Amino acid sequence: MVDETLPGRDAAIGGEVSRVEAFEALAANQDLTEKPTSVWRLGLRRFVHRRNGVAGMIIVGFMALVAIFAPVIAPYDPTEVLIGKEDVSKREPPCIHLLGCDESKPQHIMGTDGNVRDFFSRIVHGSRVSLTLGFSTVTVAIVIGAFLGAIAGYWGGWIDNITMRIMDVILGFPALILAIAIVAALGPGIRNALIAIAIVSIPQYARVMRASVLTIKEVDYVAASRALGANPWRILATRILPNSLTPLVVLGTLGIATVILEAAGLGFLGLGAQPPQAEWGSMLAAERNQVFSAPHLVFFPGLAIMLTVLGFNLMGDGLRDALDPTLNE
Amino acid sequence: MLGYIARRMMLAVPVLIGILLVTFFLVRLIPGEPCRAILGEKATAESCERFNEANGLNEPLPVQLGIYMARVAQGDLGESIRFSRPVTQILIERLPQTIELAVAGLTLAVLIGVPLGVLAARRHNTATDVGAMAVANVGVSMPVFWLGLMLAYVFALVLRDTPFALPPSGRLSAGVTSTPFYEVWQWTLTEGSVWSKFLEFVGNHVIFNSLITGQWEVLWDAIKHLILPAVALATIPMSIITRMTRSSLLEVMGRDYIRTARAKGASEPRVVGRHAFRNAILPVATIVGLQLGALLGGAVLTETIFNLSGVGRSLFEAITSRDYPIIQGFTVVIATIYVAVNLVVDISYGYLDPRIRLK
């Protein structure tokens, strides 16, 4: 219904034209991408009309703000042990003055953990670890995956065969099992968790990029570039890559959700972030045996993980609906 | 069809060899010497030397690899360093637990996910649809370990004095033991034969075993122990299956042949059931196969939380204690099961959809 208000080609893109033709339309106007005719601009318009996508963006935006302003929001240092400094003991339930908690007690809105640290401050700071890890892991995976997929798709032959068989082997393992094995080999820690999860996520990006290159490399304007004598890298970078970005962006957004879940899983197993760093998965693991006596210490980190992952999932869905012209109803 | 099956199977062979290679080299990268992990940090150089000699760790890597490949081909996965027992024996004891968990999880996921997806698609853009999608979106975002612990908290503590109370850990209650079917039926077995090993493996599936031998109390106890882990494990696959079923059915419902079916006067249940559902379920079948990977990975977390000694938790424990043969063996077996199941899905896909076969 949005498309009806748009003139000419926009309506065509939103309508029954195939994805390749939409890309062609975009490519024919490379220098006009700032005008409302761009797929991205069109996508943005469709995006704001999807409740899911907007809800996701609000959640992600909220989490990003929390991460950026963590030191301002958190009332305590996340690693500060409060024993002897305040009248609190370990694993105290939440104490919120507004909800009738005794004013004489110090306020800890999510209680304290097993080491008498303010749990709320740790949750707030945990958002930094999860978001940074999510973004950087997916970035690494997309860059490597897109590179491998691009050369495999463009050159074909044995390069394609070897690359894609290696991707098949990686996909032959259940993702978390392979990630656990890789972290075990490299040693636990947040950097190695990043490497492990990036490795297990590479194949999906490589596959998408390869498929996209295979379609686009046969298109006339690519043939034209080739005829003009442009070298393959230039064609890949300036003709093919810009037109393969849409699926990568959508997949990447959904990928951040998966990565955050997997990183939390590794953290939970003690293979990710190491104490005393505030990371949701490892915070939850540290208190998991206390779930019956101090459930809040398990509840809040998990809720934080779920909310963040939900945000990226919804946003990714919204982006997919908005950016993929073939899906437009 | 036979040609198609053969082609699919040929494609799985390099993947399996790749899996063996990757596992072999990954395990060799694990920092720290296995001898110090087993004999203690203070082990002398000589005792380490003897240990390496005994476990074949002194050979050059290619030789170790060759020996390993040859042994795996004969079904020998080596001997656990920590337990001094064959890895296959440990698998016989622990794999059934994981299989029961994964089968229960996948069954739940399909039994809830598919109808929910169909319902959402049939009531597209209504409150039912929005509700079902909300459940699916939240479900797919839930960390398995968190859901597991929260379920344990609610069903083992909050509801402990109600009929809904469920045990939070273990496979069977203390004092409850399952007698394997071959003992119940007094079969005579040759100790150590492949056949008796196989029967032992089958008998270790507690739920299956108690079902066929009629040990109802054991069965009920085992099911009660399995509910919480299975629900925790099933949530993510269930959500994904719901979403997939919904979008696939919605897509099919817009096709020409659905309009034709309606035009010729077919009733709505017939249109959905006979014409739409059969076509819509194809992509869902693929997703179900892929979800097994998530289930096997999730099994590591679920088994840790619910104290179940399946392959997932054993694998994790083996990594912390650098038990090379177990890590190698279990990873290879898990990955092989995953590849095999997806192969079966691929083949059934070719069977269900003739267009795929001929490509």
C-alpha cells in the first residue's frame, strides 16, 4: 500500500518485478542512490510500516544506549565488592525503595550477587560485552564469508569447489559443538569465543554471497564492465558487492542474535568471558546452583540476553521484509 | 531415485572425512599435555614419556592421523584416558540419554510447531496469528540454559507440593532402576560380542526399554525426568518450525492451484489439508533436519543444567580434562549423526518432491 503513493519505477520495484530487475534498476542509477528511488530508501519506508521491525529497532536502540551510557546508568562499579562498604550480604534479593524496601537499606534494584556486587550494575555493563561481541563477530564473519563466497562464485572451478567443500565440513558440525571444540583448542576467553563463533558463522555468509555473485555476474552491466577491461577485483567491489549487500545485511542482523546466544552459551560453560568481567552468560553460570535460593541472579541475566536477542531477531525480520522486493505482498 | 540417493550419499563422504580431519587437528591444538591433565601437574618427565608411549602420542602427527583413520574405519574410537575404558563403551552408556532427549525435543517441537504455524497462517493477520508469532519470536530468542533453570525453579520449587511438580535433575529417581529387556526376557548373551553390545545400547534407552518390557513405574519416572529438559531443548526448534510452517503455508496458499482447488468447490479443510499443506511441509522438513544440529548443541547446555550424563555433558567434561579420545570420538559421532540425519532428510525430500530428484 505504501508503494501506490510512489511514482513510476518505485511502484514497479515494489510490485511484481524480480529481485534481479530491481537490482538492475538500482545499478542503472548508481549515482542517484541518494534520491528516493534507491532500494534502501524504499526499504526504509517499508521498514517503518512493519511493527516487528520497529519494535526490534527500539529494543536494540535501547540496549545500545544502555551499553554506551553504562557507567552513567550503573550506580556501582560492576566489579566492586561491597562487603564492608555497605550493610549488605551476598545474594540479597532486590531492594527497591520505591516498592517499599526499607529506606535504611542501600538500594540494589536487582539485588547483590555471590560476591556482594551490585547486580544491576553488572547487568548494565554486561550489555557492552554482548553487543560488542555480537557486532564484531558478525562483522568478522561477514567480511571473511563474503570474501570467500565472492571469489568462489566469481572464479568458479576448483576455487569454488574447495571453498564450498570446506564450508560444508563446517556446516557438518552442530554449530555450538564446533564452537566449543574450537574454544577448547584455543583456550577459553572472550577473544577466542569471538574467533570460534565467527568461524562457525562464516559458511552462511559465504553461501549467500556466492549465490548472489552467481546471479549478478551474468547481468549485462557486469558483462559491460568486463568488456571495458575492468579487472575482476574492481568488478567485484564496485559492481557486484553493492548489489549483494541486501541479503548480507539482513542475514547479518539475524546473525547478531544467534551470535549473542552462542556467546552466552559459551560464557555459561565457562569458555567465554572470564570472571570478574560482567558477561550475562557467565554471570548466570556463576549463580546457577543458587537458582532455588536466589532465583533473581539467574532470572535477570537471562532476561537481558533474551531481550537483546529478541530485538535483533525482530529487526532482522523487519529488514528482510522491507529490503527483499520479492517478498513484498 | 536410486541414482539420486547414491549421489546424495557420495556428497556426504568428503564432509565426513573433513569432519574426521578437523576433529583430529582441533584436538591436537588443545593447550596443555594430556599426561599432566591425567597424571597430575607434578608428573615427572619419565612417567609422561611412558604415558605418551602407551597412548601413541609420541608418533609424528601424520602417523597418528593414519592410525586414527584406520581405527575409526574399524569402529574403534580408542580408549578414554581418564576412565581407561573404550570410548565406544562410554558411548553405549551415554548416547541413549542424548538420543532420548533429542528425539523427545524434536517430537515436541514438531507436534507443537507445525499445528501452531498452520493455525497462524490460517488466521493470517488476526490476534491468533500475532499471538503465535509473538510466542515464536520470544521462543527463538530464549537462551536454553536460562529457560532450563527457570523451568527447574518453577516446577521443582514453586510447584513442589502440587501434582505438577517435576524433578529438576537426573534421569531416574534414586532407587528406581531399569532392567534391560534382555535380562527381563532371559536371553543368553555372549559377553563382549558386538550383538550383546548392540543390545546393551538399545537397552540403555530407558524409556524405550521400560515401554517394551512393561516396567510402568520406571517409564513414568523416566518421562517425568525428561519433560523439563525436553521442553527447554524444544523451545528454539519449535519456534523456528512454527515460523517456517506459517510462511511456507502462506506462500503456498497464494498459488494458482489453490485457487483452482477452491474454484472446483473443494471444502476449505480439503484445500488446506490435501493441496496446500503437502506442498508447504517440504521446506519445513529441511528445517527439521537442520534443527537437529541446534538440538545436539543445546544438549550440551541442557544436560549440564539437568545433570544428565549424555554425550553433550561428557564431551564438555572431556574438554576440561583434555581426554583426547573422548573429545575426538564424541565430536565425530555427533557430527556423523547430524550429517546422516540431514542426508535422510535430503533423500526423503527427493522422494516427496520429484522435481528435486531430477535436478
